[in-house]
Amino acid sequence: MRILITACCLLLASGCATFVSGTSQSILVDVINAKGASCKGIDKRGRQYHWVNTPSATTVHKGDGPMVLTCEKKGFKKTTHSFDETLVAATLGNIILGGGIGILVDAASGAAQEYPTKVSVLMEPEDSAPDALKKRYQELKKELAEKMKKEKEAEKKEISESAK
């Protein structure tokens, strides 16, 4: 009887992330300096997703990263940005509870991964754009670079502290 109960628990735990986080998710795309831009994302399977009149959100299938995002708006240069998925925490529950079956279910369904919930894009103005727009782009570019540097430093600090 114990073996039957244990087997049922393991079977129920398999595919944990599939049940917890699902196989699709919403991604908000915000083109910081060009509100109203249109963006198209293509995953590695060739699925196309559209964000019209950004900032906007659309639902995508998980497990098919990386996603290549191309944004366009009159007065700006076409911009391409790539982003990838990370491992969903619920997948780790499969290692403890479900073993190989759960991990296989989550990996096959896409539930083991997730994209960022928000993607921010910066578009470069065309050469003929007003100087004020070009200047604002350079300011935003610098701010984003500093923000990314701080985030990486915080991540390194967190990793080193957790290793202690």
C-alpha cells in the first residue's frame, strides 16, 4: 500500500512546473523612447508574435527561446534585440519529488523555462531626426548601461554571499 501511495504522489508531482507556471506567458514590450512602435518576435521554432502600438503585451509559448525581437517606428532605425529564457523554480521541485518523469514533462511542454515578463527596448533615432531626440537617446543609452552594470554587480555580490 505504501508503494502505491508513493507511486501516486510521484506521478502527481511529475510535470510540476507544467501545472504551476503553464506552457505560455505574457510578455510586455516597452520601447522606452519610441512609444507606439511595432515589434515582431520570432522564437527558434519560427513562431511569430506581434506587439502593436507599444507598450503592449502578448502571450507567447514557452520553451522555444531565444526570442528575436525586431521593432520599427517611423523616424527611428529598425532595432533588433534578442532575449532568452531562464529556468522556472517549480522545475526544481521535480528533481526532489518527481524525478526524471516530471523534468521530461516540463521540458517537453516548455513549462521548465520562462521569458522575462517585461522587455525594454531603446531605438536609435534616424540620422535626420532632431538633435533633441538624438541627445535624449544618448542619455537613455547611458542610463541603461549604468543600470545594467549595477544589476550585474548586485548579482555577483549575491552569488558570492550565497557561496559563503
